[in-house]
Amino acid sequence: MKEYGTEFLRNVALVGHGGSGKTSLAEAMLFVAKATTRLGRVDDGTTVMDFDAEETRRQISINTALAPAEWKNHKINILDTPGYFDFVGDVIAALTVADSALMVVCASSGVEVGTEKNWTHLEDIGLPRSVFVNKMDRENANFGKVVEQLRSFFGPKLVPVQLPIGEADTFRGIVDLVAMKAYFKEGDGFKEGPVPAEMQSEVETAREEMIEAASVADEELMMKYLEGESLTDEEVEKAVRLGTQTGELVPILCGSAASTFGVALLNDHIVRCMPSPANRSVPGKNGAGEEITISISDKDLAALVFKTMADPYVGKLTLFRVFSGTMRSDSTCYNVRTGRDERIGQLFLIKGKEQIAVSKVGPGDLGAVAKLQETTTNDTLTTREGKITINPIAFPKPNMILAIQPKAKGDEDKIASALGRLSEEDPTIKVERRTDTGQNLIHGMGDVHIEVITSRLQKKFGVEVDLSTPVVPYRETIRGRSKAEGKHKKQTGGRGQYGHVWLEVMPADPDAEERLVFEDNIFGGAVPRNYIPAVEKGLREILDDGPLAGYPVEGVKVSLFDGSYHPVDSSEMAFKIAAGLAFRKGFLDANPVLLEPIMNVEITVPEAFMGDVMGDLNKKRGRILGMEPRGGMQVIKAQVPMAEMFKYAIDLRSMTQGRGSFTSEFSHYEEVPTQIAEQVIAEAKKKDE
């Protein structure tokens, strides 16, 4: 593949609802551009883009795949993103390094949940975009209806630049409203012809609407249009190009990926109207930590790692986007995060699972390098002199949590290593070790995401695992106060054991930072000074095994106020044991209660689902704190017990037809309602029996 200057590059991310045909369209774009010799099909498992075994088995995209296509002296880097929401992390990463996006919409299904969600991502990132209405030859295809839906959901700036000739089984051609030419299917290709007479009026109306929308981006053309002057085809094309690149216009195109009809025209549109990386800039920081803007014109190397893959042949493969400067094979880069140099070996262009060796990757281009030692996703590779850092990709936080453990004993280290490698590939995977519950937890974006992780653990690393609902990290505390005696006395021949204490147990001050506040109130030497540290140590050692149900104790104050000792038999161990006995007795007599973690939750839903979501929150013992509109959605703020949230991602998806999303973070501990506390305590005692 020849080298291309920045202005001849197009980095385009294909986004859309799962099943809209993104991967099929990517395959068609490659095939039409002769980047492949055969048209890959998802159903056959023969696509360039879906090469992962899990993708082939499930027939869905799980990872963002990259492949270049050469078209009319340009290079189009196609980023094929997953449509299933569980893999949204890959979508966000792709959009961060793309310069434009192509929203793929099914001609029969129209606007779907994934369309809405991806549109929101595009708005957040601010990427120019076009829409491709796919599957025009499918039964029930309705271009006009889809256009109406698109404009209803996303605004009037979405305007057709093409019209289909026929639909479903009568789909036979496309009218280009810019050039005012018609293209008709002919065998595996197409031929140019006149606009059908019966469509003349429809075409003229659509062209006027397109020109009016596009001219907004060019003041001179707008004035010319408003004054009634006719625009040349070149001026119309310029207006469409400017409108697309500024985001004032979102062109709507159409075709069929399965038959490849319309795909050549799509490639033309990408080359002609979609932006190059030439004017793209991204925020970052310089070596002094000051905020800067990084652009192609900068000479210092700045490359962002947007994906890490495990390749069976070359090992770890690091994918990056060069935002400024040039990355060269057999060179050295500086990793700002680690503060160390990284040796760059052979560079590659990526075409699905194929690596094409190159000597350099220039500004604006996407590339890969193998076997970097410490570099991971979101790292910036730069020069030691510049120390530029590109602002990291804002990956969404995983919101489904399950406990994970290996089926086979002795695989604990193996599973830890495997999960570490998988989380390198996918930053939306989080692995956590809870010392308070003794469980290993895995955080994912949803049930399918977790399924894929466990499948990869087995197939790639040979580790089978069991998943379960996590143990809630309850806490124990007291609401009252009591006095209790603890005496440890033992005489078995020889030296005996003797320790004797009186403790007062009470709630600690709410502002106390320690779990246990210990006070020495001994007067007159009832307990010798040298044994008092042993008393405190004995108390702290039993805090993790509470008297009520075996959960950690917190928020307790203990006063040692009396006791006795034996001049021969007393020891530190005896006083530790005595302290534990007194504490357990005193704790249970001081109105003990169980505490549960409460989460701050923000739920974003369409207004139509508010009632269902709020009703469900009430069932989950949630407390509504407030609501506010945000970007056409409603945001519900609530506090909900952690015990009710482990599988909330599935519940919310079901209630909102996939349109809802949420975030959660720990807030505080609250007392568990009596009935639930009794159940938890009873279950804990059963386990101890």
C-alpha cells in the first residue's frame, strides 16, 4: 500500500444498531475498492472484520475492527464498531480516533435503540457524520419513512443527498441529487442514466431541500440561493462538503451492502465530503501539565493508543492514532504515563487480522506495533523532549458485577493473570479483590459482555470459572451502650492463664475515622499498664468477625474501666482473649444492627419509561432524590442499596427497551430494615453451622 498525505486520509467509524449491517457494509466497501478479492459474509463467518472466534460464533461484532481501502487516490481507514451496547467501550474508542462517522440504518427497521445511543455518542464527541440507509432491497424497505424518523429524532439538518429508485424487490437504482444523475443496477455493477421521468418532481423538490440545508454552511452560497440565483453543480457539491464537515448538514445516502449497490457512490461521498485529519485537533497537556491543543501541524510526535489486542502470532498488538508527527519503525518513543522509553519495532497497518508491514505511520493515520512492554490503552506515545499527553478516552464505567472463581483448585493465579490480560484489551472490564468478603469480582457492561469474558477465559487461557451474585459487604455496629465482663481463667498444671476485664461498649462519634475508638480508663492498677495494649490488640483483631453475623464491625467506642490480674498466671494472650469475650457480650447487649452499603445512582431514561423505572426503584428500596431533564432524556437521581444493584443493568435494559443507562457509586452505610436483617443474620448463622 502506498503512502498517503494527511489530506488524502479518511478515518471513518461505522456505527449503528446491531443488525443494521455495519460489518456487511465494511466488507462491501473493501470489496468494491478491491482491497479484498471476495465479498465476506457474516452468516458464513468469512468477513475480514469479524475475525475473532467469539464474533464468528455469535455472528455479532464484539471488537472494533480496522481495515484500509484505497479509493481514487485516497485511503479510507474503516473502523467497524460493535452494535451491541455491552461493547460500547470499543465504540467510544473508535469515535475518539475517527474524523467522521457513518451511521448505518436498516431500511426496514428504521431508527432503533442503537441508532439513538450512537447518535448521542457522536454529539458528545462532536464528529461530522453521514447516514447510510442500508438494505434497500430488503422486504418492507421504506426510505421515506426512515428519513422521516431520522429527522423526527435528530433534527432537520438530516437531508437526503440521494434518492432510491424503487424499494425492496423493485430497488433498481439511485439518484445522486448533487450531480443530478441516476445510476442503475446492471449485473454486479451499475450504469449511468437519466433520472426517471416519474421521479422528476420528487427529485427537484429533494434537491431544493438539500441545497437550502447545505448552503447554511457557506454565507456566500446562502445569499446567492436566497436571491434566487441558480447554483452550479460544483457550488452544490462545495456546499454539501462544507455542510458535512462543519456538522451543519448530515447527508443521507442509500444502498445495499449485500449486493454492493450504492457502495461505490458511498466511497465517492466519503472521499469527496467527509473530513480529512488535516484540521482535526485534540486537547492535551504539555510537559509542564498545561492544557494545550494538539494538531497535525505540530512537529512533535503525539500518538494515542486506542486499542490493545492479543494476537496469537505476534503477541500483544498495540493500535494507535498519530495526531501529530510521524511514528517510525525501529525507533524509540516516550510513554508519558510510565515515564519510560518504549522501543518501537516493526510498524503495521491493520486489515482485520492481517498486519501489513510499513516503515512509518504519518500524521492522521492509524497503525499498530507489536510487543510493547508497558504501553496500554489510553497511553500517549511521544518524545522525551515534548512529553505531550493526549487527553484519554472517556471509557464508560462497567455496571454489572459478579463474583468469579475458578472451577479447579489451584487456578487462582492463572485466572488472575488471564483477567489482567483481558482487561488490557478491554478497559471496560474491571477486576476487583474484596478483602472484606474474600471474593474476586468482575465488573462488565452487561450479561453478554460477561458471557464473552468467561468464554475467552476458557478458550484462550484454559480456565473454567463459576459466576455468582457477590456477597454484600455488610457492616455491624451498635445503637446503644452496655457494660460487660470478660474473664479468661485456665489452670491445667504448671503455669495457668488469667485475664480479666470490664468494658463499656458504646457508639463512636460519627466523625471518628477509626472503626474502633479505644479508651483506657483504668485507675489504681486494676489492670497493669503492660497488659492494656494487649486488650486493645485483642479488640482490633476481632473487628473483622462481628458478633452479630460475622461481618466487619465499625463505629464502636470501647472503654476499659476495670479488671483484675494474677501476678503469675496473667499474660498478654490471656488479656487478649478476655477482651474478645467481653466485647462480644457487650456488643450483643448494646442494640446491635446490621448496616448495608447505599449507592448514589443516576439513571438516564426517556420520559416514557419514567413511571416504570421509578416504580421499580421503590421495589428495590430506593429513595428518589430528584429528577432533571438532560439532552431530551430524564435523569433520575436516587439512593439504592447495593444488594439491589448487582444485576440492575439487565433490569433497566428490559424496562426501557435498551434505551436507559445508569451510573452508580458508593455513598454511605445505612441500617438494614429489621426483616431483611433477620434473614441476612439467619443465613450467616447457617453457613457457620
